[in-house]
Amino acid sequence: MKLIGSLIISVLLLGACSEKPKSNAHWGTPEHIATEFFHALYNEKDLERAKSLSTEEFAALLDSYVTPRQVARTLMNMSYDTVTIEVNRSGQNLRQQYDDDADVTLVFSGEHDGKKVDNLRTVSMVKKSGKWLVTEVKTDPFSSTATY
């Protein structure tokens, strides 16, 4: 009986370790993939995972920055110590989708150097072979940190 109890506890603990991030989007949708992309960069620090969710061209661009930290800081122009990533649900149009193209807006809330930091990014996505992939990340045109 003790063996069965120990086995159940072990399985539950192992399952908790590999838990996927919670997203406020349905699995497999452009919103979910966009959230997973940024989760890989900011929370998992896994550039290979982020590249696997990108088009070949965007993956090559990510690769040129070498580390997830450099991608986050330089290419995305956002740095966080901790961050929560959610789909922007404040408007009627959660995404603009036309056949195999979609634009998804994400809200980033977190901390950097002890200060609260909020950002907004629009992710352009394309559907290739039935799989949604990140093709571009656009800066928030209303942000004071946006560069043109």
C-alpha cells in the first residue's frame, strides 16, 4: 500500500514539473502559438523552442542574436526578470485573420530591476502546412520605448 501511495505522489510531482504555461488562448490557435513563442524566450530562455515556432526566415534572424536574452533585449526591445504573457482581450477584434495570415496582440506584464513594466506587441503569423508560425513582431506604436 505504501508503494502505491509513493508511486502516485511521484507521478503527480513529475507531472507538475513538466506543466505547460497557462495561456488564455485555445491550444493550436495563432494566439496560443504566439504566447508559447514568447514564453519560450522570456520564461524558459529557450531560443531553439522559439525558433521552432517561427518561419525559417524569422528563425534565422533570431539565430543571429545568439542568446534568448539578446533577442529579448535587442530585437524585441523588452527586458524582464519575470513576465506574464496574455492575449489582449480588451478589444472586440482579438486577432485579424485572413485565411493563412493572422495578427495577434499580446500584453506583457512583469518586472525588470524591481520596476513594473507593461508592454504590448503585435505578432504577425502565417499558417504553413497546417501549423501557425511567427513571422514578425511589431512594436507598439504608442509606446515610449518603440523605435522607428
